[in-house]
Amino acid sequence: MTWSIIARDASGRFGIAAASRFFAVGVRLPFIEARVGAVATQALVNSLYGTNGLRLLREGHPPEQVVHKLVAADDGRDHRQLHVMDKAGHVAAYTGGSCVDWCGHLGGDGWSAAGNFLSGASVLEDTVEAYLENTELPLARRLIAAMQAGEAAGGDKRGKQSAVLKIYGDEAWPDLELRVDDHCDPLAELERLEIVSRERFVYFTACLPCREDPVGLIDRSAIETRIAAARAAESSG
């Protein structure tokens, strides 16, 4: 009923994008912690995989061991799907034997994709192909483009309803978190929201306090100057 992609870009940022014929997929599926890793739990979702998986990654367990520990402790494992990425971009995944066809997962250096109740294997294959091809795009747009390719290949075979995009950098909070909980074309709406985020939000929040600068910009004219410069640079690029 869902497919998702986890990725880590060259800067070390993590992202998860997902879509589903299910209400509010972004509530229980994606888990990311800066400088630690990312977990996506789907099929008959077990969000304890997310919280416990991040804890295990924080403790230094490799992804394969994280997956093994989570699945071994869960009597409902046959109905679960899970994929995990550590801070170095290493991945591991599990698809239970009772997940609804088509179901499966693919993984490589710095990326992982998994899905169930899909129209076919091409959904994941095309998602991954688009992600690997669009290296010139920033991570958020690259993940959306990947998901749109998967949808064009058939997506969730029951239809469309919700989508999510989460991007984490060095902070304990997301650089960007967009959710479409109930929409006739959720990935198109996710793309629209990402565009709107670049009208002001992403540049404004970059001026706020962070790990390296606990005060941030407090001169409003300087903030406006920086936002204008960032928007001009993007337009010219």
C-alpha cells in the first residue's frame, strides 16, 4: 500500500519521501535523526521500528544488525516492511513474507527503496533510476522526482491519497518537512508545497539559531537581504 525512498546526499543530509493510498502516511512511516540515520516502517506499520531503530543506530549498530534485532523481536514481522540507513549511507531492509504483492526492496550506497501493494517491480526500479539520474537537483526535489517516476510506473495499485517528504541536516529538527495527508494527487501537491517553501521559508529558517550559530540573524533587514540574495541566486542558477 506504500512505497518510499531513503537517501543521503553528499553533504550528509538525510531524506525520506513516501506515498500511499492511506491517510497521512507521514505520521507513522518516516523516522530520521541528524548525524544518526533514517528508518522507514511500512506495510502493517510498526512505528517502534522507527524509535528503536534510531536508538540502535545511535548506539553504533550497523543497519543489518538493526534490521535483525527489530524483526526478531516482533511476532508480527511477516506483515512488516522496513528499511534502514546509517550515518554513512549504508543500508539494510526487510520485507515480510505476508506483505501484499507486489512487494520488495532495493538498496545501494546512499539510497534505499521499498514498497508493498504496488502495481509491479517497475515502481521501485523507476523510482531508483530517477533518483540516480537527477544528481543535479537538490535533495528535496530529487526525492520528489524519484517518487513521481515511481507513480508513473503504477505506484500503489489501490490509488493515491497521501505523501510525505522529510529532510534533515545537522540539527535536531528538520530542514524541511512536508505532509500531504489526503489529496487526489498527493505527489503533485507535495511538489507544489516544495516550490512554495522556496518562496521564503527555506531561506528564512536558514537565518534562525542553529548548532553552529546559537543566536542566528536578528537584524530583520539583514534577514531580508539574505533571503533576496538566495532567491536571486536560485533564479539565476
